[in-house]
Amino acid sequence: MRRLLVFVLLFAIGVALPLGCSAPNSTGGDGDGSQQVLSIYNWSTYIDEETIPEFEEKFNVEVQYDTFESNEALLAKIQPGNPGYDIVVPTSDYVESMVAEGLLAELNHDNIPNLKYLDEAFADPVFDPKNRYSVPYQWGTIGIGYNVEKTGEDITTWEQVFDPKYAGRVALMEDARAMMGAILMYLGYDPNTTNPEEVAAAKDFLIEKQDVIATFAPDTGQDLLDQGEVDIAVEWNGDIFQLMEENEDIRYAIPEEGTIVWTDNLAILSDAPNKELAEKFINFTLEPEVSARISNYVKFGTPNREAIARGLIESEDLENPGIYPPPETFEKLEYAVDLGEDTALYDEAWTELKVAIGK
């Protein structure tokens, strides 16, 4: 996702990273001296350096931790057959599609009592009513990261992003539903429309603005921005805020016209080797102190009401409208939802777009 945990850190704290190898499905811990192994498949750079070792020590288990860069990569890994993962972290609409495909297990809420700490806004999401299959992990927006020294102005609207003066200096997201959804909102349409003419209008808009587009970045827009290869990057907000801690010229804005809001969610695969252990991990991350620590580190919003109520979120983050938008801004945010067979409209339009502009 996104997100700021370097592989070296994980090696240093003893978490195994097979880098694409099949995850183990050990179910030890039965008195033979072996440990249970919990296999997690999460977005890259999306957890602090303390949570995994603390969980391992508390429950006397080992965590096998692999990472992916997109929801599409997650599905590509899982759909042919689970290589042994217990927990995955799909985004909102992908929870719906994975449930429809039978890929996710229904959660036993008795094993996750810390669900009581969820903010009501995340406790019964449209993409997973009553959190039957998933638990919110982090949430945020898709917005505008930019280098103010290079742009010479604050970039706060989609209109500015596509200004011809930024030709070849803008990175868009390699995410058909999110990027097309945002453009549909800019054009005044529903980001979940199934009207072919409206989807085509979003595609045509991007083709028309192709001179501005340097590349479609697969969750690497923040890196391109940091390296000076682009001046503007449409990205997940937390990725940009992490970058801002290192580069004082970087800014983030939620577009004034509105944008996509998303939730990344902890879910358990239907054939997970260690379902109860996975539920223990989910419950552990819902501890207010743990939840706050993760959010403070990755710079995304916590869905944990109690973490905020106890004052555990860093004040500069809590007061940052790019992380915790005020109500008037939140009203302009919309989820991308699973469209079932109609998702093909977006996939086809995206393919046509990429072919047309050759990027």
C-alpha cells in the first residue's frame, strides 16, 4: 500500500520474508517444540516495526510476512490457489469481490472482542455489512501529492493536475477503478456508474490529457515524486505524508472537487491454515495502543475510535485535514464499490486508454 516498512527492518527483527515464495502452513505449537506460523500478505511498507515482534512474543508464534503492491497482484497470487496465507489486506471493493468468489472466511466475532473499539463509521461498511468477512485496518483518500517548489503553487484541484503547463510531469495511479472513479467525480458523474457513455467520457478525458501524464505508477508515485521524476503524483494520502517527513517541499491535498475514500481491511482466507490465530492477530491490531502505533507510523487514518478517544494519535496527524478530513470535506468523498460483471466496463476502458496513449 503503501506505506513505510523497509525489508531490512523486518529482517533485523527476525520476521521471515520469502519475497514471493509460498508461505508455510505450519500448525505447530503442539508440544513438539515448534511454533505456529501465521502467514500475512499485506501491502508493502504498511506496518510499524514493533507490532509483529510484539505479537510473536505475546503468543509465542512466528509471523511470515509477504508484501504486494496492488489489489490486482493480491488476487493474482490468491485466485490460482492459496499458497498458505492466513491474512490478506484487500481494499474496500475487493473485499466484496473476494467474498463473491468464496475466497474469504466468515469471521468469528467472539474471537475478536476488540471490535468494540471500531468507530461507528467503519463498523458496518457498505462493502461488508456487519464486518462479516473483514475488519478495517487503515483508511484514507486518493489525492494530490506535489512538490511545491517545482509547481510554484499549491495544487488543490483536479483541474490544476491536468493543466498543460505540467506536461510530462504528472504520475497517475495504475488502478483502473480508483483512477477512473476519481475522474468520473471530477466530470460530475457517480464514481460507481455503470453507464458506458459516462465511463467512456472518463477514458476520453484522460486520452485528451495524455500529454500531462508521465506514467501510471503502481503504488510508486511517491517515489517518483521524491526522486524528482514528476512534480505531481496522484497517490494514497499516507504515502505522501510519509514522504513529507523526509522532504519539506512535498504537499498533499484532497481535491476540492472530491475524490475516492477507501478502507484497507484485514481478512482471513477461506482456506487459511490458522484461522483462530489469524483472528487473534486481528484482535491484537484492534488494541487501541497497537492501532494508534500503526497509524502514527504509516500516516493513514485509524478506524479505531478508542485510539482517538484516549489521545493516542499524534496531534499533528489528528489535526491534519489530509488524514482526518473535516465533515464538509468528508461529504465529497465516495467509496468505489464492487460492480460485479460491470467492472468489465472499467477494465475495457482502461485497456483502451493505455493502448491509446502508449503508457
